Amino acid sequence: MKPKITIVDYGIGNLFSVMRAFEHVGAEVVLASDAASVTNAARLVLPGVGAFRSCVDELAGHGLVDAVKAYAGNGRPMLGICVGMQMLFAQSNEFGITPGLGLIAGEVKDIPRMGSDGVPHKIPHIGWNDLRAPAGASWQGTLLDGLTPGEAAVYFVHSYTAHPLAEAHRLADADYDGCRISAVVRSGTVYGCQFHPEKSGAVGLQVVRNFVTQTA
């Protein structure tokens, strides 16, 4: 029997590429737009593109905020992608302070408009960057199992980055001209990827495969 992946469908973005990535690694993919389907999922994916506030508003408008929170509390695997990852946090400062789901302590802030050398750089941050392991972080048995820090490039498109309150919630970072980017976060069985695994080639497919097969 194929493992089943449920993707939250709340009217934001094109879900086709995310679906295809999970199908490529052998999963059965279903879209869920009602609370019961979200709450009862075996493995849940929360995508997101565009503005934080728009995503939160749409999720609330579909009556799915409490369902996602309930799911996250049941110990089954969850993955937020891009703005879906940012929504895991308590709040974002994009277009004013907007509350998030509060599943991971911390907040989302805009990426500094200058690198550590004081030279302005492009915002949004678009392109390929290597994943790096923060001090003390182990990828074994996690979403990044089988990947090597500094040798796993993934694709980013974003203007804001998460700042976890606890360093332990950082599983991987990326460097953008000396600016620290939260690339992968984890709290228990709840994961978030700022990058797009569905657009990150073989490395991204490994991340997707790990989510389908890992038990935690």
C-alpha cells in the first residue's frame, strides 16, 4: 500500500508541482480542504506562497486553522513549505504584525537588505544555496537524513526568514551574503522548509522521500 500524503488545499498557490514531487517518490497524494480530512491525515503538508497575511487569512477563511493546530498536536508528521513553514511560527512582521499558528516559538522577519559587508543585495532572495548544519544539529533520522551539510543545494524564493526562539529548533540554515537564513526547522514531528523541495532537484526529492518514510 502506498503511503498517503495529505496536502492542505486552502486556495493558495499551484499545488501541482508539490503533488508531483510526492507522487514521484511513490506516495498517494490527496488534497484536503475540510477540517476533518486535515485532522485525520496520516502525514500533512502545508504549502504556502505569496504574503504571510494572505495565507493566514485564507487558511482561516476555509476554517482550517484549528484543524491544522489539532493535527500538529497529535504527534504525526507535518511539513510546512515556504510560507507554510513561516506560518508555523507565532507571528510575522510582513505588512504589519500578523499572528501565525504558534506551533514553533519565534517570529518571521524581513531579510536584511544588505549583506554582512554592508553591500545591498537583491530582495527577494532567489536562487540555490547549500544547507548548513547549525552547531549541535544532527540530520540523522530527520527530514535531512542522507544529505551532507555544505553539499546539498536547494532552491529559495523568499523575502522573509524565520527566527526560532530556541536554537534547537533550527535543523538547517543557509547563508545569504552573511545573513543567516532558517532553511529547515523542527519541533518534534513538525517540520518546516523555507526552500521549495519540489523545485530542488535530487536533493529536494530526498527531502520529500524522507518525509514520506521517516517515522518522526
